[in-house]
Amino acid sequence: MTGSKDHQDRNVMGARAQAAIARRKAMVRLALRSSISACAVLAAVPAGAGQIGCSGSNPVTCTLSGGPYTTREYVKIFGTQGDDDVKSGGASDSLNVTNNATIDISPTSPSTFVYGGITAIAQGGFGKDNANGGAGGKITFTNNGAITTELTTSGFPLLFGIEATSIGGAADLDNSDNNSNGGTGGVGGTVFVTNNQKLTVTGASQLGFSGIFAASIGGHGGDQNGSVSGNQKGGAGGSGGTVQADNHGTILLGTSSNRIQAPATGGGMIAVSASGDGGTDNGDGGSGGYAAVTNNGSVQVYWNDTEGDETDLFGIGALATGGNGLASSDPSDAGGAGGQGGSTNASSSGEILVDVTNGTKLTGGALAAATRGGNGGKGPDRDSSGGAGGAAGGASVQLNDNGTLTTHG
């Protein structure tokens, strides 16, 4: 089933939607700290954010031209939600977005529930009862327009200059089908992001910031519905898809005399493939996919760390994570297994500079690739087994001819 291009609030009411929104907010914070958990749906967008004009279906084609635009621009498409007639969530259409416009966001721009200066989301539909969530759609995002943002600590946070995220639909977190296993979360779709222009960021943030954020996130596994004597199992988390982010332009976060004032979380360009967590009880985490970042231009990060806690800041970084297994409350079942981390690659033939002041507990680097398996779920009691943790995948970095790396702080 294909996705709708309706830009109204499509969140399912009740426990599923509330949990989904909470996970989405947590995911953003963790994404900036380079440790992704399960994700879900973007909150409803009120007046003040601009909807990018789109046409067609599968792919939905969206182009932004002209400007300068002073509002956060976005497009969101969704797969159909599962219902009593068709319980499985529908897959989202694929999405092609091209920005040819100039965007200039200041502290006086409208504050809206959109995390990026320009945002593209393709979300699979929620599953119902024991059915699976729908797959997130493929996203191809090309930026040909200059983007300037001045961050502020007031209002709804601006966390990304460009965000492109494909999200698998969550299976049902309130499964009412008696004595059934939970559904499997939908898989995240493939995401390709190419930047050909200049992204300039100044100001202060309470949470951190990433110039370009590209992600494919698997949906959360659904909850089981079992009797005391049953042997039901929570659904597995959906797998993350392939993510590739390429910079051929300039990403400038702060300057040496006007640094970003924020917790040192995020970076110039981040690519993430992350799977969903398993469902209650003892659902297995999904597997991370492949994440890669390539820099052929210039990435400069000038930052003053305002938090001082353990933080992560990168010039460019690729991350792939397995989902977490869920705890078991059934004495006959071990905790859910953690998902395997995917593979990652980061390469540069251009300039990367990361200059940080006050980063006393900072972890990071100019060029980084990381992979992590998911945690196993806790066993039902002290004499029972927990779930096995997931294995990490492979990670590689390349500094090619003419590439330079510079770090300070």
C-alpha cells in the first residue's frame, strides 16, 4: 500500500502515538550524541512551517525554488495505518527532494515542530495488533541552495540544517489480539543526501546541532499479548537501511571568533543506520544497515562546549547500530537478543576542521566511523538468562589524496 502526501497530523491516537512521539524526541537527542535508539514519528506541524510543493507518487517529487525562505521547510509522507480490515502498516512512497532555494532562518523565524531548516521524512504506517509496521520510503535529497541559520535557545529547537530520515512504521504497542506475538517493526528505507552548496550556522543551542543529518531507522517491534501460561514473544525491531551522505560544498558551523555555543553534540555531517528495539516482552532488536559519509568539499566546526558532560562531536561521522532486545517477564524465556550493528565508512578528499573550546569530556574526531550492536534484554529473574548482545559490524575510514584533517581542543 502506498503512502499519502497529506500534511495534516497523521499520528495514531492512544498509547502507540504517544510512545512514538516520545521515542522520536529521545532519538533526536541521542542522534546528536551519536547513539541512536528506536525512533518513531515526527510531531504534527502547525502553521509557521512551510510545506514544500510536491507532485506524483512513488516517487513523490518535491522541489523548492526561489527564496529566500525564512521558515523551516518540510515534506512528510506516510504509509497507510493498519486498521481492523488491513492490519499491516503500509509502506511509504519513495521521496525525491531537490532544494534550489536560499533559506535564511533567524531567531525571529517561526518556532515550529520541525527539527531541520529543511526536512524530508518518509514514514511507514503503524501496524495494528499483531501485524507488522510498514517500510519507510527511499529518500533522495539534493541540496543546491545556500542555507543560513542562526540558532537560538528559545522556542522549539532547530537541530539540523538539513534532515532526511526514512522511518519504518512501529508495530502495535497496544496489541489487543489475544495470545499473539507482537508484530515486526517496519524497515527503514534507503537514504541518499548530496550537498552542493554552502551551509552556514551561527548562534547557540541547548541540545547541539548537526549541519546535515541523514538517517534510516527501523520501527519498534510490537508488544505481545499473552496469557500467564502462554509462550508469546514481542515483535522484532525493524532493520535500518542504507544511508549515504556526500558533501561537495561547504559546511561552516561557527567561526573562530563566533563559535557555536552549545553542548558538544552533533557535527558537520552525520549518517546513521539504526534498527528498532524489540517489543515487550523479550522481543529481539533489529539489525543496523550500512552508513557512509563522504566529503569532497569543506567542513569546518568551531564550537564552545557549554555543558561539560561526556559528549560527542564530529566533523563527519557514520554510525550503524543494532536495536536493543527487550526484557523478559516469562520464566521460560530469556531476554530478547540485541541486534547486530551494521557496517560504516567515512572518507574525505577535502578539508575537515574541528576546533572546540571547553570540551573537557569530549569524545569525537574530524573523520569517524562507528558501529555498535544492541544490548540484550534482561532475563526474568536472577537464575534466568538475559538476551545475547548484538555483534558490532565493520568500520573503516579513509583520508584520500588532498584531504586534510585538523583538530583543536
